[in-house]
Amino acid sequence: MKKSQGDKAVKGLTEEQQAIFNGLTTLQKGMVIHTLKGKKPSEAHRLAGGKCKDETRRANLASEILLVPAVAGLVAKVRADVALEAKVDAAFILKAAKHIHDRCVQEIRPLTFQDGTAKIDENGNQIYAFDAKAALSALKLIGDHIDVQAFKQITETKHTFENIDDDDLDQKIKRLMASVNSGG
């Protein structure tokens, strides 16, 4: 892989980013551009001019290129600068997700047909609905980010009946269940 001859300025890059970009090979430059446009590694490799026809090999080569420190660093720096400029960070995402959840739960609207008439159930009552899927998606996003353990159950079991025969074990279980059921 050779360096490109005529380094052109890339719109949107800082001088520091441009200097790093200019030090990359033609294929690496294309990979950076297409990765920043949201393409998957193997697609970015193909669009950047990679000649590998085998999909698995292309994906491996693309991943290797994206792991080159200069390439990985440039992609990360540009993404961080874009997020900073857009004022998008974890706090922004969490605040927006909470707002979406709150709106979805609060906005319980009457269901209507396309012509605007209300949908009525079999008892003559107007039917209302809210977007549970969006509300749950927002909660999942928040929970995953802050690692809420709300839906993870931890069960601890201790085995202490190694030297007890089956009849004795049955009797102990019955006594324990009776104790639990009697509240004592």
C-alpha cells in the first residue's frame, strides 16, 4: 500500500486531523471516509478500492486496517469531535431517552380510525393507547447505559444435604414448609 501523491484537504477535518489523514495510504483514507459515513468495515473496504473478492477475507482485512493506530485514532477523534460539537454525550442521550419514556407514558391518546372517528370497544367505551414499545426501548437504553440491575435476578442456592438420606430430607423439607406456611 503506497501513500497517495496529491493530498487534498478534507472538508470538516481540523489541521491536526488533516495531518494524520495525509499520512495514511489511499486505502486507509478511503476506509476512514467510508467508516465515518457509517459503512460496515467490509463495505468500507470495498468502497475504498480494496480488491479482495472473498467476503470473509475482505472483512478480516478491513478490521485489520481499522485497528491500525493512526486509522483507529483518527476515526475516534473525528467521532469525538463531532459528538462534542453536536453536544451529544451520555448525559444528553440519557436525558433524551428519559424524556421519550416520560412522553410515551404520559401521552395516552384515544385510538382513531383514518377518518378521525374514535375506536370504540364492545362496551361503547373509547379505546386509549400509549406507545409501550417506545417507552420500554427508552428504559432499556437508560438501563443498559447505567447498568441498572432491575431485570436481572440473582439466585443463590446452597447444597447442604450431602449426608442425609431421602426420608430424612423429606421430613426436614416438610417441617420447613410447615414453618414457612405458619409464618414462623
